[in-house]
Amino acid sequence: MNHAARHTTFIKQQAAALGFDHCGIAQAVQLEDDARRLERWLQQGMHGGMQYMENYFDLRIDPRKLVPGAQSVITLLLNYYPETLQRPDAPQIAKYAYGADYHEVIRARLNQLLAKMQTEIGHIAGRGFIDSAPVLERSWAQRSGLGWIGKNGNIIHKQAGSFFFIATLIVDIPLQYDGPVANHCGNCTRCLDACPTGALAAPGVVDGSRCISYLTIELKDLLIPESFAGQMQNWAFGCDICQDVCPWNRFARPHQQEAFKPLPVILNLSTREWEDMSEEAFRKLFKHSAIKRSKHRGLQRNLQFLKLKG
């Protein structure tokens, strides 16, 4: 077994030991096709108020500019599908935010993986990313054979669905590379048909400015545009509609991650209790939760908007 093969085997074994569900590896190259798609997406204003998406374009499409000398992009998936769901009559929270903030959990594991690699292999220059830097995670997941980009814009794993966090580790050593898998969406349009705001502009193209996740989290305006009144389907933080209706998620299985165990308040609070929550209580309850991104005022804005009827 050559060095690249041995190192690849070691990395995938360590990734599994750290709790990652899937690991795929691709060669670090410039993503030319993705660059054209990203440019069109930005030109059409589908990023809404997410102006940061316009920054660091060159870094987004070429990992070698993020990590000088980069040769390999390691992509890792971590399941977050919960065993227990919220009460259906309460304001809905996206499943990824049920437990601890995934940024904190996964960043620590990426650091551990890189440290293990450096101990076993030797000096490695590398950087780990989890939804916090200009990295096209879904493109790398697809190139790494971990799934295909579905019509809802999510990575879909044929045996496990799409309820996964995607983490990326870019390193400057050669490894054995996995090949992409075929797209298995076929003629299915369930996600496109189910999106209440028309955010799925075309198969695989998400108009972020219309997405409920954007409207309830990323949009920082004091008010959500009234044109979306009556279309939010009780989602107060994020949205899972396009994943919930996807046939491939019949293969989703509950995660085994203690850190992602649902916070009791998320499962049990009534609409009135959400609405009556003080800012102090919000900060205390969601100190280590992704929900803190919306801030108390943002969540209250969302709850009030849900009362509007279109």
C-alpha cells in the first residue's frame, strides 16, 4: 500500500472514530463550473441581503487559495436527524438547531482529526471549515462521492438522506480520491412543489432571498416582507420542508450524538411560552444553541409574523 492509500485509510478510520458518519476525499482544484453557477446566482440577487456571499469569490472556487499548497479536500458528514420531533402545534425550529450549536461541536472534532493526522503522518498544513468560511461544501461533498446535489439544493446520500452537517478539511498532502456518484432525483419534484415561498427557483437552485431559512435567520431587517405573510407554515427558525418531503429521507435514521440531543424547551414549549420568553431567558436557554443567531428580537419578529395571514 502506497503512502496516499495508507494515509487515506487512516484518515477515514479516525473520522469514523470521532463520530463522523461519512468521509469522502477529492483533489483540490479550481471549481470552474461552480464558479460560473455562483456568479450567475449572485448576479440574479438570489443571495438577498447576504452581502458576504459576494466576498472572497476567488477563495470560494479554489481551495488552494485558502490553504497554500493544498492537494486534497476531505469532506465529512455528521447526521443530525432527531429521534423525537417538536409538538406540531408549536412554532417550528429546523432540526439542525435542536441541540448544541454544531459549529462548536464539529470545529473541535476537525481540530482533533487534524491533530491525529499530524501525529501519524507528520507535518501537514491544513484548515478545517464548518459553515464559517468561503467554502462550497456541497460541491466538495458531491465531488467526494458522498451524494448528489438534489433539486432542493441539499446533498443527498443514497443510503441516508440529507439531514447532515457538512464539514471540510483542506490539507496539503496527496490522498486517494473518491469519485462522484450519479444523481438519483429522477423526475421527482416533491421539494419544488412543496416549497411555500417559491424559493426553489429551478432544480438545484435556491433563491436565498425567498427561502424561509433566510427570512427567519439571515434577514436582519426589522420586518419580514408582508408578501410572505401566510406562507411560512409556522416556521420560526429555519425550515425543513424540502427535506421532509424528499423520498430519500425515508432512509434517515436518528443520530447517536449526545451533543445534538434536543433541548427540552424546544420539544415542549407552547406558542404562548415562546412568545412570552424574555431576552434574559432566551440568552440563557440558547447560549450554546444555533438559535442564538436570530437573537431574541429576531425570534420575536418571526413569531409575530407568523400571526399574519396572507
